[in-house]
Amino acid sequence: MMQMARGAIHIKGFVFKGLTIAATAVIVAMLVLVVGNIVLNGHQQLSWGFFVKAPEMGMTAGGIFPAIFGTVALVLLMTIAVVPLGVLTAVYLHEYAKPDSRVARLIRVAVGNLAGVPSIVFGLFGLGFFIHFIGGGIDKFLLGGEVAWGQPAIIWASLTLAVLTLPVVIVSTEEALRAVPDDYREASLALGGTKWQTIRKIVLPHSVPGILTGSILAVSRGAGEVAPIMFTGAAYFLPYLPTKLNDQFMELGYHIFVMSTQSPDIEGTKPILYGTVLVLLILTFVLNLLAILIRSRIRMAQRRAR
Amino acid sequence: MKPAKDKVMSTAEDEKESTDMLEEQRSSGEKTGMPPTAEKNRGSDRTKMSVEHLNFYYGETLALKDVNLSIRENHITGLIGPSGCGKSTFLRTLNRMNDIIPRTRLEGRVLLDGTDIYQQNIDLSVLRRRVGMVFQKSNPFPKSIFENVAYGLKVGGLRDRTALEEKVEKALKDAALWDEVRDKLHTSALQLSGGQQQRVCIARALAIQPEVILMDEPASALDPISTAKIEELIQDLKKDYTIVIVTHNMQQAARASDYTAFFLLGEVVEFDETSNIFTNPKDKRTEDYVTGRFG
């Protein structure tokens, strides 16, 4: 009897282990399928011309340079907006607000909820708030009704993305601030440093790797989002590159959406579509890799100390 | 720093007095008209800090009960007592480091050269430049040795490179560390040994030339040789600084300090010259503690 019971337990353990392995295998298989499919179908597209040319002949030929340019510009503007805002908020929450104050707790809950809002909602918010309210307001009160800012534009799209990625920056910055030993803060204050000096000279430098990681995560999240920019600035096709903040722009993710759903000749765009997906994938991988590299380099430098 | 709005002021008679009061005092110490030697000699019986009817609360818990102490200039005052008796808390009331702990409250007065450091409008940066501190766990910044020692000077507004270099060198010499680190001032302080790191922290505190130095068990985490070096150093510092030191180690207190206060459950049981505390205690509890019967 004993032997049998032990045997049953062993079998259960064996089955459970098998389940975990099977689940992992499914994930790996999915990843290989997705990436493999894209690389196989997309790699022959990758030529110099594909990167530097604009789409031609109803997107069935040419390249995707405007979309790459637009993506980079969009993400750059977004970073300029989101990093200072997110870092300042995190500094307030962690360094100035009392640790258990109701306000701080409320803000944290709000930030957490912001992260859970579907991205299409941000798109509509951007349309209503940035374009109609702010942009329209500028046009009405400063430009006397001439439409310059109250229309989809790269500035509004990047600000919308900034709102979307704000939680990423706030949470990772707060984590980084939490990792700064209180010993350092106390030592700085005990040497006559003010709170501001302590934050500027001790706390923030020590948090740079965490802040940078958060920023790059935000960038790679922002670069992959389509819904928030659909209404706020991304264009189906543009014969020129955006040069002003209120220009529209082309973007990789949106370009993929457009080619796969809106194109008059879906079969004809397929090779280019695969190529574009591959480029977006590579861009995201490279960004993440960059984040990891920068972070580990700063950590090593910190260990060796300045 | 936040203003000490939740501190209860008992007899803050000079509430209108401005922030500059501490600063003025600091500079006027040097121009009292007396030659420096006379100042030194007179300093030996002078009270540098005095604590009157001090109560301290963490939330609702009373951590210090009616503490009265006076700290003599250019002497070493040792604080002994079992863990949790409030000696570290007391030490941190002397430069208002407890202000950064939420939900704490203080009653009574702490005077530095006659000025209540808990009155309103006290500039905490100035106070802490006059009353420096060395912590139990050595906590050099993850910066170079030079940057560590120069930190207090820089946040105090000193920019001149030559002056910084001179002061850093002097502080490291005073902390008996110069010969060991003179060739590697720009390497990380974290690469030094534990004892050297603690001396960097002492040098860092000395660099801003405080008048009082608070030390919270500065040698507790160190090996015997480093401990001996730090103890020797503290004796040397006595001629220029007033020192208050918390210690767990009875022999260290007996060897190092001129006056000793015995803390128990937030109260000062006995405060006297060190020799009296250790050889002729008046209170039974002090005797039990110093003879090792508990604690």
C-alpha cells in the first residue's frame, strides 16, 4: 500500500514537471514561429534602397524611409516630454511626499490605473485634449482662427504617447530611488547638504541606471504603439518628411496597419509589409539591447566608482 | 528640510531671531578678542551644548524621558547603555537628524552655545555644519575619496579648487588617513578597507570644521586594529573638537571618554566623570551595568 501511494505521488510530480516543460515549449515554439516567419519572408526586402527610399507605386515598391524617420522623430519628442515629467513625479512621490500620505497613495493608484488604460483610449484622449482643446485653443485665441495646431501633428502624437508611457518612467524611477541607501541621504544631510543638494548630488546620480532603463523601456513601448497615434498625427502617406512640430508624419507601426488593411493591392504590398515588420522588430530589439548595455555599463562604472 | 512644525517649543524665547544667528555665532567664536590659546584653555570648563528636559517621541512612544545633560567643550562625552535605551536617538537630537524620521516629536531644549537649536528659523545646514556626525555603519558615497571628503565643502559653497585640495588634505591628515591614500585620492572610497572607509567618513565630517562631532558607535563594525586606530584618532581630535560618542563597548567608554552618561529605558540614570561612573557609581543600576551584570 505504502509503495503504491508513493508511486502515485511520483507520477503526479512527473506529470506536473512535464506540464511546465510543455508550457515553456509552447512559448518558445510561438516565438520561433513568429520571428522565423517574419525573418524568412522579410529578409530579402532588406536592402539599402528599402531603408532610404520612400514608398512608390501605391506602396508596392520603394522603401520605408519616411516611416523610419517619423518613428525616430516621434519617439525622440516623446522622450523629451516623458522623462523629465516622469522623473520629477517620482522624485516628488519618493523624496518629498510623506511615505504614507494619502496624496502619494492616491497618485500611485492613479499611475497604476493609467498603465492599465487601453491604448485606443489614449488615442481618443489625445484627439480630444491635445488637438481639439489645446491645439484648437491656440488656433482660436493666438492665431485668430487659422488652423495650424488644431489638427493631427507629430507634437500631439508624441505627447499622447508620453502620457501613455508615463507610468513606465515613474515606476522604474521610483524603484531606482528606493534602491538608494538611506545611509547616503543621511550622510549628505549630516554634512550640511540641503534636501535639494542631496537629491541632485547623491540620489539622482545613483538612480541614473534605473531612470535610463525606464526611459528606454518607455521608448520601446512607444515605438510599438499604433492606436494612440492613429487619430493624433500619423499619416497614411506623405510625400514629404515632417520638419515642423505641427506636421503629420509616417510611422512604422501605422504603416504596417495601413499596408495590411487599407492598401488597394494587398498581395502586392506583402513583401514590403514583411520587410517593414522585420525592421520594426529589429528596431525594438536593438533598443532593448541598448537599454541593457547602457545599464550594465553604468553599473560597472558605478562599482568602479567615479 | 521641512520646518520643524511638529516640534513643541517649550521656551523658545527668541522665536523672532533669524536664521543667521547660528552663522553669526560660528564666525564670532574666532573674534572674541581672546588669543586662541586662552580660548582653548577656557574651553575646557565651558559648556558647549546643554540639553534641558528633553522628551522625545516616536509616534506615541516616549523614547527619551526628561534628559538633562551638559556637554563640555573640548572633552569627550561617552553615552553607554544597553541596545534600545535611546542613546542613538539622543545623539541624533543634537544635530536634528531625527527630523527626517516621520512622526517624531520633541519637547524641551537643546542649546548650542546658548542658542536653542529647535527654535524656529534655525538653518539646519548651518547647524549640521557646526555639529557634525559620524555614523555607526561607515557610509562613504560611491564616489572617489577626494569627492567624499570634499562633499561637505562643496555643498557649503566652496568652489575654489586649490582651497578644496588643501582642506581635503588637511582633513585626511587629521583623520590619520593621508599617508595611506595620498596616491589614490581619485579612486573609489568603496575600494578601501572597512577601517579606512570609516576614517574617510571621519575625514569627511572633519573637512567642514565642525565644532562638535557626534559619533554613533564609530568602531562597532571594525576589527581590533582599526578600532584602536579610531580610538587613538578620537583622542587626538579632542583638542580641536567637542566629541559626543555612543558606544556599546564598556572598555572603550572607560578608555576614551572624559564624561559618561548611562542611559536606560530612555532615561539618563547617571551622568558623571568617567572614572566615577566606572569605579564609584552612585546608582545600583549603573553599577550592575558597568560590572557586566546585564546589558
